[in-house]
Amino acid sequence: MDKFDYAAPADLFPARSKVGHRPVGYRRFETAAKAIRYAMEEMPADFLGGTVMESESQRFDGVGIRRLYASDQYPLARKQS
């Protein structure tokens, strides 16, 4: 993966539920790192698959968000299970 700027602002577009509603709506984050943390640690896990994050003209689906979170370059402490 190319170098990613975790400090850049990011937009998070959560997926809709199977019944069509969206309990978690669009959010703008000060940093991509915070958007990734929200998607991985706070958002219902069922929604990650259809969620999209945009940062600096790059789009990441749920798999991409998960990879950014798992990266050694991810700057925030991860939630302990």
C-alpha cells in the first residue's frame, strides 16, 4: 500500500442496514486515523462491509479501512479486546 496520510481529514459514509435505515450517519473527521478508529471500534461491525471512507481523493471500502487499521503505520492506540 502506498504511503497514507493518517493526519488528513476524512469523510466516513456508513452502510445502510438490511432493512434500509442507517443508525449511524455520515461523519466528517479531523483525521483519517480518527475515522478509521470510529469505523473499527465504535461503529456496529455489521456496517463495515458497506462503509466507505474518503480522504485526500482516495476511497477505501471496509476491507481497505481494516487494512489501514491493522497497518504498523496506524498512529493511534488500538482498543484492547
